[in-house]
Amino acid sequence: MENQEIELFVHASGRKPQVVLAAAEETLGDTLRRLELLPAGDHGHYIFVGEAVTETIEIEHGAHEHTTIDIDLKLEVLDLRKHRHVHVHKCQRIAVAVNFSADTKDHKFKPNTTIGIVTDWARQSFPLDPAVASEYVLQIHGTTTQPRSTEHLGDVVHGDTCSICFDLVKEVTPKG
């Protein structure tokens, strides 16, 4: 059997996501160490495979759950041909605060949660008219940055920070 390669999208805190080719028979830990994303003997990182999506998330005590991965398993066993995204983060959960009007709501999410999922949660957490709720987006507090719905929370949070604050704002759409 020939050694097949798998294309992965690796997300690590403090770095832009990168495309990586890895052998299907390589362990996830070996792949991450080769990329210098996981120093030998380091136990201070949490590893997630895939994206946290609505169907696989359970909410318990105000936190979205998505289990971490055994990095000693081979890439093929982890079904990375299908999932393709690997997230390496210092935070197991990211505390999210969202401001809207004079109110703030808090929730914890895994780093592999998309901004779209966080936005959906925020829209449901405030008394928005359902007819206009889709017009509201998240904007990083104190900035004009509005992350895309497909970006991952762990890519938006900088460094070793395990929290972020957003404002829920009406999306400005160009006219013309």
C-alpha cells in the first residue's frame, strides 16, 4: 500500500491557518511537532479536529462541548480526509462576552467554533425581532473588525487569551 497524503488546514493560536500535507500513517502528534506547533512533552495545548457545528454541540453549564483528540492516533484513524481542520489552542474554552444595547451576555465556546455559530447564539440571546435578526453581526469590541462567519473563534482570539468581547451590531451593507 502506498503512503497516501492528506491535506489539512491547521489552525494554531497566534498564527494564520495553514494548509499542510501529511502522511495518512503519521500520528497527529508527529504532524504537529513537525510543524513546531506542539513541542515535545508539551501538555499545555488542546487539540480539536473538525469544526464545532450545531449538530455536534451539547450545551452544558453555559459552555459548548466538543471533545479534544488523542494525538497519538494516526491521521487516517481520525478521519482527517473528511474533517480536514485541526485546531491547536492554549484554551480549552474561550469566554465570549457580547454587548447589545445596554446588556451583555456571556458564554464559553471551543476554539474550533465558527463565528457563525457564535453569532447565531448571540442573536438568540437578545430580544431581537426575528424578521431583522439576520441583519446583525459580531464586531470585535473597540474595533471595526467584523470576522467572517466561516472564521474560527480560536483564529480571532489573539495569543494565549482565552476570552474575547464582541458587540452585536447591525451589518452595514454598501448601497449601489
